[in-house]
Amino acid sequence: MPKRRYVDLHVKLYGDHDPPELLAKMAKHLGFSLIAFSLDPTPLQRCNEIMGEVKKTCEQLGLDVAFRLDLQPLRSGELKSLLRKYRRTFEVIAVKCRNVSVARVAARDRRVDVTYFDPSDVPSLLDESQVNLMVESGHFIEVNLLDLVYEQPEKQARALWNYRVAIEAAVKKGVPLIFSSGSSKALEMRAPRELSSVALLIVGNERLARDSVSINPMKLIEVNREKLKPTYVQPGVKVVESW
């Protein structure tokens, strides 16, 4: 049986964050095979500069690296505009859904890979209609450890409960779960075993919890890397030779 390769799909390079080299070294130390650094909407030239620098650092460490864009639009039109601009630049597009309008558009649009929610929003936004759209589009749902760590005990319990009720139902319908750190500091990062232990509290199944930090995010990256190749046309179809 092949050895699992662990992934932290959400380590932020925006806001107050540690240097990418420090974050990459911590990921390597914790046992991750791949780390996905996330950016917020930035001029494309600057995005490419950042990604080029970080790739060199991770190559020197022997760590696979992917890049993701975090979108937090308040209007569906804003989301569509950002997707047109950035989809071909990043391996992963993630949308934080704050209202029903954005959540529905994100769930229908196949240019979106991952959706995630604040703990307080997930009961109302991740309803049956949302889940059905995500299943049809092949979307992943993400939970970030950082959304749980710094809450007061009673708020932490409520957040876990909200996630468990909504996400357990979504996973049962076939929406794959990704559990990430959501960190921007090296000290906020956690080992795969620790992440999967918290994921277990949400999905209640050890295999699904482990898959959420290994098989699921790795599959997403592998599929999207194939899609970004110049030879890709559609699933199962690619250009073999051009005239």
C-alpha cells in the first residue's frame, strides 16, 4: 500500500505572516509532502514574482509547493470577475462564503475548487441546496484549524458543533472534506496527525479524517495541475501533437 503524502492546503502569505522560508521549513519538519501557500487578490505580476521566489525556496528544501488564491467577495459579480482574472494563474481557487448569493454562485462555478465558511455561518449557508450544487460541481469543502483554536471554550464547542452537523451531512452526500491549518505563522502550524485528530471530531470517521489531510487535497492538486497544462482540453482529452 503506497505511503500517504500529507498536505496542508492553506498557509497564508497575506496579512501578518511569517517569511515563506520559515513556513516551508516548519511544514517539512512537521512531515508534510506538499504545502499550498495562499495569496489574496494581488496584481498578477506581483503574484508571479512571489510564486517564483517561494518555488525556489521549497525546491531547496525538497518540499512540493502549490499556490492558491483566497477570495472573499461580498457580491456574486465580484466573484465572477475575479475568477476570470485569476483562474489560470493558481492551482487552487478557494472562496470564503459570507452570504447565500456568493455561496450559490461559488458552488455552481466549476472554476472554484474549495469553499469554506466561518463557524457562525456554516449552519445557514451549507444547507441541502448548497450541498447538492457542490456535489454536482465536484467541489471540496474546507475547515481550517485556526477557526477553532483561538475561540473561548464555549464558542469553540459551538463552532465544533456547527461544523459537525453541517459538514458531516455534506460528506455523507459525497462532498470531500479538506482539513487545513489556515495558518500564517509557523507556530500556528500543526502536524498531519494533529489536524486529522481535530477533523475526526467533525466527521466522526477515522479514515475520512485522515483523507482530509492527505488523499483529498493531493487529488485536487494533481487534477488541477493537469488542467493547467497547455495540452489539456477536457477530462480524458489532451493535445498530443500540434501542427
